[in-house]
Amino acid sequence: MARDDLNVLSAFLAVAEERSFTKAAKRLNVSQSALSHAVRGLEEEIGVGEGVVAGGVPGCQGKSFEIR
């Protein structure tokens, strides 16, 4: 797995754990917009569309992705 892939998965996990893009961005020392962009890219890459993580809270698809 490429380093960039691990960074994006870490970003997703941080948002899910913090339940907030703002808190996750602070934790990861990145801007909120960069974090949002990374999560949006992951959503597109895995084919679930936007909204797996909405407002920092995983939706139904996000919860199943998080469990896997």
C-alpha cells in the first residue's frame, strides 16, 4: 500500500474518531479543506459517492467501510 493511501485512510479514520472535520484536521495538522478533499477523493475512489462521512459522522456506508 502506498504512503499516500495510508495518509488518506488515516485521514478517514481521524474524521470518524473525532466525529468532526475541524477536530480531525487539528489533530493531523492539516487544513480542514485539505482533509475534506482527501476524504472526498477516498469516497470517489472506492465508489461510494459523496457523504460517507458527512459533518464528521460516518453515514451508513461509512460505518460499514469503517468496520471492514
